[in-house]
Amino acid sequence: MVIDPALTLDQFDYDLPAELIAQHPASQRSASRLLHLDAAGGLHDRRFTDLPDLLRAGDLLVFNNTRVIKARLRGHKASGGKVEVLIERILESHRALAHVRASKAPGPGTHLLLGDGSIDVQVLGRQGECFELLFPAPVLDVLDVHGQVPLPPYITHTADAHDEARYQTVYARQPGAVAAPTAGLHFDQAMLDRLQGLGIEQAFVTLHVGAGTFQPVRVAQLGEHVMHAERYVVPVETLQKIRATRARGRRVVAVGTTSVRALEAAASGGDGESACEGDTRLFITPGYRFRHVDALITNFHLPRSTLMMLVSAMAGLPSIQRAYAHAVQSRYRFFSYGDAMFIETAGTS
């Protein structure tokens, strides 16, 4: 896709008071607020429990069933210096790519003693900003015992048992994400059951969210940005449900920007008859023509981020700018533990 050269980074910026960054989730998953941006550009202040009233029987909700792993490990180099490791991607049973914070970047052959000091991890080399690490045991087993939930950098408290439960969707199944698909955090089992009882269909994709989702775009011209890669799978069953939804004139509603990326990557690279999977670097900006997604449930996103650009592509940049200004003025809670939006596009309401 050719990115409009008139688009600049400053168009996706906004001022956010620090006190509006949610540090903890709502008391109950579905207790958040919901800003409804309708197909005509109107804004409506609602509760997330109003969502069933905004959907119709035959609509299809598509969820990302990735599971957040306890990807943060702390320890020290064998030589003594402190290190912090954030797993970015598990390559195979004993190998992973990770971001490593240390006073000096570790070279190949360096040993990192992680967890309680008994986990001897060897640095094999470097791939871009990440280091390839060799673990003495299966990576997921080590993380389950010694890792911490990798809360986003704007959440200031140390992850605890409450975060282990709430920074995870109730339908999480496939381990591999280092950040939650946060739009899904608002759904509890009661809400899922209620929607199903109303005839609203459900389907799943998997996209393992990487730490790159929190990185701001650092170039003024969007066409110069190099998008981070994320692993995704769209099953055949989901593609079949999309076709059936379209055939009956109903909407495909993505739950979260990660579901959008997976679905649109499949639309661009699949034949529609078999599962679509691989790495995607799809960068969605205003002007993009959506092929699989008609509406979006999402949280509020970081200024100057690729996710701000994606929602602007869905709703139109002026509408998103107006919606975010309204959300700030109305004291909505922002980011991962914050409130939600329901974005409808013209012709889909």
C-alpha cells in the first residue's frame, strides 16, 4: 500500500493529562465506559454493558485468542551487572528473541543468570534490537515459574497476582503475546454468553502482540516508518464465518486492533480457502481500504502510535481527532486498563 505523503506524524498527536492513564482495571471487566462513534460521526457516551444494543443478530465478533506470557525476567550477568529481559518472541522450545536492558549490551557468549539466579541463559547473537537467547529448559516453563507479567511502560506498579488475572482475556488460549489485546479485556463470560444468546456470532484469530505495539513512530513522514512484525493465524473456520456474515448482509466487528491486523493480513495474503498464517508488517493508515473488517471495538491508544493511525483509517482522521478530544474532556480512562470505543464506519451501522 502506498501511504499518502500528505500524512504527517503530528496529525496523530494529542495532549493527555497523566491522571487519565488507567493504572488499574475497572472493578469488573464489563464495568468500563464505552464511547460510541457512529457511522455518521456522532459521539455517544455509553457503558460497555450497552454493547449488545449496538450489535445485531448475525453480526460476527472476531476475537484475538492470544495468551500473554510472563515475559519479563530479571537477573544479572555472570560478570555481575544487573539485567532485565523482555521476551519478544519464542522461536522454538529453548530459544527466544528478547529485549535486554543492561549497562552494556551483552555480546555473543555472554551468560545471563535469571530468576533466582539458577537459570543460566546464553546470548547467541543479535537480530536488530533483539537478542537471541538460549535457555537451559523450555522457555515457557521458565517463564511460568520465574517470569512476571509484562505490564506496559505507562503502568507504574509492579505486576501482581491481580494483574496476572486481569491483564489477560477470559478466552486467551494460545501463549505467545507480550502485551494483551486490550479491547478483549472488557469481555467477561456473562457478556460473551449474552451476545451469543442474541444471535451474535463469534470467531477467533491469533496474533501474538509484541512489545513494538508500544513504540511511537519516530519519523515525520509515515512512509518512512518500518513496521514491527507480529505472528498471526487466521483459521479456515473464521474465514468461512466472514463469508457467511457478508452473505447475510451483516457486519464483521473486530475486537481490537490486533484482530484487525490479522484479518486484513489474511485478506491481503490468503486465498480464502485455507488457513492464513505468517508474520505481518501490515501498516494501516488513512486511505487504507478494509477488506475483512466493518467495525471495531478498541481501547484508546498512545499518541503518535501506529494504532492511532489504524483507528484513523477506520473512522477518518477528523472523526478520531474529535473523539479523542471529547474523551479527554469527558475524563475517559486511557490505554490498556482504560475505557473502550465502538467505531462504526459509513454504510455499516
